[in-house]
Amino acid sequence: MTLKNYLASNDLIGTAKVTAIVECNGKTVVRLDQTWFHAQGGGQKADRGTIAGQVVHHVAHAEDGQVDHVVDAAPFEIGDAVELIVDADWRQDGRRWHSAGHLIADCAEAVCAQIKARQGHHWPGEARVEFDGEPGDKVRFNEDLQAAIDRAIEEGVAMNIVGDPFANRALQIGENLPVCCGGTHVASARELKGLTITKAKTKRGNLRVSYGFGRG
């Protein structure tokens, strides 16, 4: 099992021990006793960075709680200690897009009692949050949702990780109920300046809200 330090810490540099090196389909997969790289999942892209100077192209969850780090080559051996460096800009980008999705979910549920957030996809250019239910007045909903988002950003509403990071980790926005989440997040809605609803579409009684960072 890989200890997922990103669940409990915002550190981007650390040292880990190599536990496995596997060649698969022309790629080298490295497993470690612990990692600071966020593995792809929960609607968030995987972190990027380096392991012992080798570029990490992808990070994925594997069986038995392991985490796979895909690199071009592994100039080290099982048992070696290696330095991990997470790309700070890439991490911050992932944090903003993921937190934005959660803020939209909270704001949307606040302005429309008939909907409930179901899932999110927080990739740039594809970002969206899907809801069960739909608003009665879509034009008014869009206006109220954007206004609620803008207000939260202006007020710098806190976005806190609560609970046991390895057991019941959750994101709490302001005083709203915490939502279970294993992703990385910003500390304040103020970091989401420019967040804009780009489209709100209903289909078969459900709602999809797409978003981007097109303003500010």
C-alpha cells in the first residue's frame, strides 16, 4: 500500500522508497512506499512532476491501495530512496478546477432546492458538474448561480479539508455541509477569481453545468 501524503499535506517535495518497478506496454511504472503525487480520480487530473529527475507522465490508483507513477525510465532500483517533486503550477491548476466544481455544486444547490449534485469532471476545457433534477426557470437560475459564485469569491469563503485525511476526508465550503473528497483544493474561494458558468443544459430531467475561467 502506498501512503498518499497529498491527502494530509500540501507539500510538493518528499523522499520515498522504491517498492516496485514494472515494464508495461513500453512504459515504466514505479511504485513507492509513499507519494506526494495526486493520482487521477474523482474528476481531477493526475499531478505531474519528477521522480529522481525522471518526468512523471501519469499517476494512477492501482490494486491493493498502490499508486502507479508512469515515467520514461527508472535509473534506480527497488529499495532506493528517491526524491519526488510535484509540479507546483500543475498542482495549483488542478486545485482551482476541482475546487471550482465543488463551489458550483454548493452554490447551485443553495439557489435551487430541486437539484442535487451527483458528479463532476474538473478538467480544463471539459469541466462540468452534473445534477439530479432541474430548475424551473433556467434563465433565472443561471443568473442567480453566477451571482452566488461571484459573491463567494468576493467574500473569500473558506474551503477547508476536514475529518481524518485517511478515513473520512471531506471538503467543507464555508458553513456548508462537508462533502467527501480525495482531491486537492484551494484554501479560499478568492483563488477562483474569473470562474464563469459557460453553459447550463437540461436533459431527461437532469442538469449539466459547464464552467471555465473566462473572466478576471
